[in-house]
Amino acid sequence: MKSNFKTSFLRTLLMTTVFVLPAATGCKKIKDQLEQPKLPPPQTGSAEQVAPALGISLDAAVSEKERTLFKEDIRFLQNINFKPEPEGYFFKAFSFNGALNILKFIDDRVGFIIGRDTSVDSRFSYTSNTGNHSGKAVTIATNIGMAVWLETIAQKRPIQFFVNNTSVPVNDPRVGIIRLAEGYTNYDGEGRPMNTVARTTVLIHEARHSDCTGGLSERDAINLAAGQLPENRSCGHLHTICESGDYEGLAACDGREWGSYAMGWLYANEFKNNCESCNEAMRQTARVVAIDSLLRVGEGRAASMLSKSLPPPDLSSTPTLR
Ligand SMILES: [Zn+2]
């Protein structure tokens, strides 16, 4: 049985990914075509736990450069110090049990990091092909876990992801399989990565794609099986086509409130006023990232976020059909 996800339109919206700074434009395609027969388990090697207290594994095939940068990001998040306003969106989104814990937000939603050079196809019990870059796109990372989980709903069959020489059922989008892309390590095309403020914003963005907020209905499952989008676009926080600005016509905007770009904005914006451990360079980067993110949340939503009239984000996820 083949996937029904055949139209480029649908694939574009399902490529749960893309984070592009103003210098670049574009979007990333993921083509999930799952085919018989079932594949034998590959030898994937041993994954590395990124930090003792976290459930995030770095796949054996993650390159040294990717590994170094990712660990730097985690250390950055472990050491960053914000003093947010308790009534603000940021505190409401990233505090747990009264303590600010951005890392927990990511840890709950990101389980596996795989490198750009790893063949994703070889890691699923059924093949899953990823597309190529389009145009001038700079892809930083892709949340493959959500795209594949939607396939399990569409095809009504379990799909496993192979890592650490074992198989992990993709039975919840919060399994969180994130594939790093070229932009993560080589953002400017000359071997320089994005800086860590921008990279950690990408992690927040990708983590949000692991939420199926509001769950899927039977109707959504029927739509997915027919190669159409679910009515609930907050499941996976799928990108939508931007209606204006630099990204007009590209699937590089949030489709609903508090999508991945809005969550990235929330994080980057906080550097401006409330980061106690940040230097001026970090603040400047954060400002650029925050502005770029805000341009992608939709005009009406951006205004209501700035005026704080939008209700705070619903960070729940429902991995079963309702
Ligand atoms: Zn995205």
C-alpha cells in the first residue's frame, strides 16, 4: 500500500520543518512515501544520550560538527537565565511546577536527533523518502516524527523507527524525531553555523511540531487517508502558505495560533527584556529572530500577541483519535 500523500501542495504543508532567517527564503519538502515490503532492521550503532537528565539521543551517525553544536545548544539552554514576568506568555509556556524550564519543553517533545547525512528511509520499518531543498531554501531541521505519525494515522498501521540498534514505535508525535539539515551546521554556505540563539529557537520551533494540540477526529483520519489535510491544523502545527511579505506564497507561516513560529517568537522575544545571562550580541540575534518569527504568525495573531489579548498557548497534545 502506498501513501496517499502525493500532491506537492500537501507535502509542502506537511513538511514540518523550516526555519529561515530573513537572509534566505524558501521552504523544505518532505515526501513520505511508505511502501511495502517491510524492511529489515538496519545496524544503526549506539546512540548517545545528550545529557544525563535528558531523554534526547544523538544518533550514532550524527556528525562530529552536528554533535558539538547540538551539545552546545543544550548547554546554552541549561545555563540561560531569564527573569520573566509571571503573568507573561513566556512564563506560562515554559514554566513547570513554578520553575522556568525551557529544556523540559524540548525534552518532552524531542527524543532523537539524526544527522543530515543519514538516510531517513533506512530507519523506518517502511520506507520514507525525504525531498530535496527547493529554490533558495535553507533548511535547518525537520520534525520527521510528526510527519510519520500522521502517516500511521492515515495508513492505520504501526511504523517503527530504528535507532540505537532497536526499534521505536512512532505511536506518539512526541517521540520527536528531528533531523538536522544543512543550515544547522552550514548556514551561510561557507561552513559557518547559525549562532546558538538562533539554533535554540529552531529547537523550540521543532519541539512545537511534536504537539497534536486538540487531537484528531475520525474525520481528520479520513482526510489524511485521502491525502488531505486534517481539519485540525493545530495537530502538528502544520505550516501554512504565507499571505504577504518576504515569504508570500511559501509554506513558511503558522496556520493557527501558537504554532511553531509563535513559540519561537516567544522564546527569542524574551531575550530583549528578561534575559539576565545574555550579552548584547545574543540580544541582537534574538531581536532579528523574533521579528522574523513574528512575520510568520499571521498579521491578526501578531497584533493580538503583542497586545497580550490572545489567550496563552495550549501546550497539550493528544496522540489518539478522539
Ligand atoms: Zn516548522
